[in-house]
Amino acid sequence: MDLESHRFISYFLPEQRPELCQSATIEKFPQGTVIFEENEKPDSLYLVLDGKIEFSKRGGLGQYQNVAWAEENDFFGEFGVLDGQPRSARAVACTPVTIAKIPRDRLMDILERSPGKVVLQLFHHIIHYLRLTTEQYVNQMVHKHKMMAVGEMANTIIHDFKSPFTGISLATSMLKDLHKDEETQEWCSLIQAQINQMLVMTEEILEFTRGNAVLNKKPINLAETLEKFQRLNFIYWNQFHIKFILNCDNIVLNADENKLMRVWQNLVGNAVEALDGQGGQIVMVATKLHRDALIKIADTGPGIPEAIQARLFDPFVTYGKRGGTGLGTAIALSIVEAHGGDITFESQAGKGTTFYIRLPLC
């Protein structure tokens, strides 16, 4: 955007605006550039003409905690300019940015010559921004503490489950050795596969709370992976009168099979629970595009309420099921994005929901 049309410039009288613009210096910064550090002496006010700025404060362990953002038509650095105190946060370019810098001494001179109306408009913005920043910071701290609690819970579950899971696994191995018939072998293999899935699920929750999903990528046949997913769940689906339809092209992905199984489990599991025992249909179709694989998961459920659609992939947002944690879609998104893909969805009340997952081909 042009400097002359920036919101901050509009706060001043028409005859003052050219002076402000002439005082400003336009600068461009690449992504990742530190505009200023926390506790740095303030020397300018910054007007964002293009891009996005992130503000963060250093925590007790030296890590930075995000507190706010500024985008096109916003301005920042006004607190240090007005009170002369050191910067209260670090400013970093989230994207390539273009900003206008107005020196502190020039701005203060113009403000001292400005009528009360101009000053009131400026302080109105500052108060509004403070409220937004406080709300964002509180929400993030609440989220952080929730994730810490979930991480501690997952760690406890993993520790407590390992002993009984080991016993079940040994028992099924003995049964497989004692009974060589095909049916017993198949059921024992299914039990062991489900135990492994449960351990993987808890490990992935722990990874998610720590924000460090680790991928063990290798070439996998997507059709074989989805057929395995179907075998592991067909008893569960039958119990709830779900008709599951699978159709998959011959697709090879460089991916972490266990992580993708978690994505299918979360999204299909959500659909089954939203159907609430009333029966229905879930269709899973995977097709090969030019550079991606497109996986569609469509259900005939009640649809996702409009009130939460914009926040569906946020942690702790849940719908249509009792006792849900609201982590399923958030974990699914983190796994897909770690693979370089994306998830979108369409939903219509009373007609169902379709998720679209794009994953890069090998």
C-alpha cells in the first residue's frame, strides 16, 4: 500500500500529512529479519506497508513466546516512541515486509504541534491494540498450559500402557505358535496391530504437545496402506452400522505410514462418532493428480456446525461427539503439513462433510 493512504497518516491533519510522509524512510526486509530486539532503545515508529510482523518476548528458558502480530496498515513501536522506554518485545518479519520508519524526534515534534483530536485518535488505537494483545497473550498462555497438561497425561498413559500391552503381545504370540489355523493367525495379527496403533497414537499426542513431529519417511503404496487401515477398523465400523467404501489409484508416496494411519483414524473416527450410532456411509477415494495425491473422505453425517468451522483445526475444538478432546483434527493437520501437504473441507448441515487431503507424490 502507499504510505499516504496508511491509517496512521490519516490520524493527522491534512496539512501535517505531507510532513510525516517526508520524514519517513521506506525499507524492505526479507523474511526472518529482526526489526528490533527486546530492550533495545527506541528510535522510530514503524508503519507496515506490506507483509507481516511478529512480536515475541523472551521466556524463562530463553525461548521466545509470541504475543502479537502486525500486518499491512498497522503500525508498531509507538510505546517506546511515546515514553522513551526500552522496547518491550522483539519484532521479526514473518514474511518479506515493506515498512516506513518515522524517526522518534520528528514524530514527537509533530505530535507536540498537533491538536487534541489527533492525540485522542492515536491513543484510541493504542488502547484498542493493547486490549487485543492482552487477549491474544492470555489465550496463548492458556493454550500452552493445556498442551503441557495433555503432554503429561500422554506420557503417563504411555508408561502405564507398556506393561499390559507387552503382556497382551506375548500372549498373542503364544497363541499364534500354538494354533496355526488361518483364522487364529489373522485374529492374533489384528490384536498385535491394534496394540501397536494404540502405542503410536499416544506417542503422536506426546509429539504434538511438544511441537516436534518426527517423520520416518519411506516409499509406501497408498492403496496397501488404506486397505490395512480398512482391515484394522472393519469390526468397529460394523458395530456402528457404517458402510465403508474404499477406492484408490496406484499411488506411491514418500511418507511415514504410521503417521498417515493416524490421519485416517482421526478423520474417519470423527465421522463415525458424529453419526452417533445411527449408521451411514463413509467413502474414501484416493486419486493421482499431476504432482499430488488427493484423498477424499466423505461422510453422510450431520455436518460440522458453522460456529466452529473456522476453528476446526485448532486444538481442543470438538463437535458432534461425547467426551472428545478436540485434538484429532489438529494432529491430522500437523502430520499432513509435516509431509508438505494440506487439508481442506466442505460441510453442509444434514448432508455430511468431505475432507480433501493433498500429499506430494514421490
